[in-house]
Amino acid sequence: MKKPKSEGVQKAGDLPLGFTAQPGSTVAFKTGDWRSVRPVLDKEKCVYCGFCYYYCPDGTYEDMGKDEKWYKVDLNFCKGCGICAQECPKKAITMTLEEV
């Protein structure tokens, strides 16, 4: 017996890379509240290379500008994956346990 085809449902392989069900919908849902660790920046070690900004899969880093010379993480959306800390060449970012 043939399975009925669900209308509007696509296979993951059929979707374009970087697909979001409703464009802009991720801004409406703060996804950072379920992480167990958070990135903490040591501004003294930071060399303003931008690796945290470029490697963050959720785009949670904001460039604070050439006067400040550091990047700020938006903890409302950071999921605590630790990629920023792993990629930081100066180890200026450490992952710290969240306090409950």
C-alpha cells in the first residue's frame, strides 16, 4: 500500500542550505535559555580577530566597533556550543557553567 503524500512537507535533502521554516522566526524565539555553559570573554586577551563572530553558528556575536575592539555575545540566543572558545586563537573565551 502506498503512503499518502503529505502536502507542504519536504525532505531535508530537498531544502536549500541554511533553511529556516519561516524567515525571521528565530528572532522571535530566545533560544539561549537552555544552554548549560556560556562564553565569557577576557578582553585583555582578545586581539579583535573576529573568529568568534565568524565561526558562531547562530550569529550571536556583535562587533562593538573599532573603538572598543571586542565582540559581544547575545546570551538570549547563544546555545553554549563552545565553537567560539575552540576557535579563539588567544583562548580569550572560556566556557563557564551557567548558574541556576
